[in-house]
Amino acid sequence: MTDHEHGYISSKDAYLKRLKRIEGQARGLQRMVEDEQYCIDILTQVSAMTKALQSVALGLVEDHLTHCVTDALADGGDPTAKVKEASEAIARLVRS
């Protein structure tokens, strides 16, 4: 654990609210399959859930860049490692 605040901490409640909504979407998808709903309707909901997760991910990347990288610069450090972390996270998002 680090001794500094994470970039998302000021938006923590909003992130938790969004993630709980996504959790509800996942339960809804499970019910749709259990109820043998139409494939296309399920796929539409999967797409909505995927976009919601991507939105959370993009927010976290933005928070990382604006907070963690900025802090590294302000502390007189080299922000290269923080930028590399962000680049690797973005690469994982693009591949998924």
C-alpha cells in the first residue's frame, strides 16, 4: 500500500455508484439468460455493460494521468514510470 492518495479518491463515491450499477447490469444479464431471453437483447445489454466498464476505466486512466503523473512531477521525480503504467493499462484496455 502506498502512503499517498490515489487519483480517483476524490471521485470514489461516483466510481462506487457506477460500479454498483454495472454489478446490477451483470445480475440483469444473468437473469436474461436464466429466463432464456432473445440473444440479440442479451448482446445489447452486454454491449451497454462493456461501455459502462470502459467508461470507468477511462476515468481511472484520466485520474492517474492528472493526479499520479502530476504528483511525480511536483515531487521532483521522474514521471516516466507513471506514464509507462498508464500506457500499459491503456494497451490492456485496447486489447480487451
